[in-house]
Amino acid sequence: MLSEQGIPASALLQDTGLTPAQLDDPAGWVTVPELDRFLERAMALSGLSRPGIMLGRRLHISAHGAAGMAGLTAPDARAALRVALRFFPLITEVVSMRMDEGLGTVHVTLEALPGLPPRCEQFVVHTLFSSLSLMAGFLLGPQADGLVLECPGPNDDALRRALPELGGSMRFGAPCHRIVLPQAVRMTLPPLASRFVDLAALPWTKTVYPGVEAKTLLVDRGSGLLTVLLKMAPGAKLPDHEHVLIEQTLLEMGGGGPEGMAFRKKVLAAAGWPHA
């Protein structure tokens, strides 16, 4: 990250006690004093007062390795949080995470290792908050609006601005660093979680088009993604229309549809292609 600013690794590691070979070793370990000296050096050379914010903006969920993918495919947000708590020590041991569930909210508290230098604590917490801010909308969708980040200390407008997705939901003057979520968020489905639909239990609903009934299987209003099962009476038609995404149509029974589809044939309609 800092090499993009023209700062060579040799300058960053000078007087820190760290070596390139040590950092390249998958089994290598960085001590707290080494981390603190490295952060002091990095901040002095780069002029950055909050390097954790910049790092966190680069940490999409895939950057968290197997723990990130496990959380992404969890059955709901509560299970994803439990995955994060279980595997968090694989990421760092200088800060721990604890989850407490109350009547209306879920609290995820970040607790620094006793005696951890303030610079190291700020770096790790800022990195986590920044990464969470980046991923919140993707993981929680509209439910992300109910998420709150709590921080100790006075109000920090610069930190708010650095976290555009969640900066407006930050509270300062808290006793500790904490993530607060409404209880309803616990059941939010992650993007890759399995969805099970009982087709037989879903009722057919009439549409505004005569002779056309529908069962909606999946809808994502943010992206426009829609999966729907249609039942059309003989002679029923849909008006000319087009889609912002590709349309896939599979005819299960009967005939007709786009371009005079035949039974069990599939048609792919490109985005923007007008058809009836």
C-alpha cells in the first residue's frame, strides 16, 4: 500500500527489527513492539495519521481467507458473526472479539490486549472498522442502516468521513470499541447463503395482466434481480418490455413465449432487448 506512494520496503523496515524474510515467512510472527515500531515508521514516512483506515478499504471479504468465505456462506448473519468470533484469533491476537445478545441489540465488543500500545490498538480497530464499513452493504443490504460503530474518546469527524458507508452511524464517548446491531439483523441472509423455497406452499397471485399469475421466488430490488414462476392462460400475453439484466426463460409446459419458445427450451434475452 505504501509502496504506491514511493516508499520502499527497506525504508519502512529500518530500525523496526523486522526483515523482508521474516514477513515473507508464512509461519513468521510479528511481536507487539515490532508492530508498534513499524507503525511509527510508516506513519512518519507517509504522513498518514490513520493507516488502518486505508488498509481496511482494501480488505474485501475474500481478503479474510477461509474465515471470510465461511462467514459469507453462513446461513444467517448470527452464524456469520459466530464464525468471525471463532476464527478471529487467526487474524490477530492483539485484539479479541466478544458477542453479547440483549433484548433489542447485539453487541460485538473489541477488547485490546492488556498493555497494548495505543498506536497498535488504533491501527487494528481502525482496520476492522474500515473493512466492515466497506463490506456492510454487501453483507447486510438495507439492514446495514441499523448498524452502529461505537468508539471511545471525543468526536472525530475525520474518522466519520473516512468511513463513508457507516461514518454517519458512529457514536463517540463510548466505554470501548463496539459494533451494535439490531436483533433483527441476526437473521439477515448473507449473499451466498442457500435459499429454500417451498413452491407448493407459495400461492399464485394475480398480476395486472389478464390471464397471468405469478409466484415470486427471489427478488433483489437493489440490483433488479428477479426470479419468478409465471402461469399464463391460453392466449394471455405480456406487453412489450425489456430488462436491465439478462433474462432467462425456461418453458415448463405449453408453448409460446419469447420467439415462439417450444416446450423445455430455454431462451436467453440480452439486457435491453425489447420483447413481449
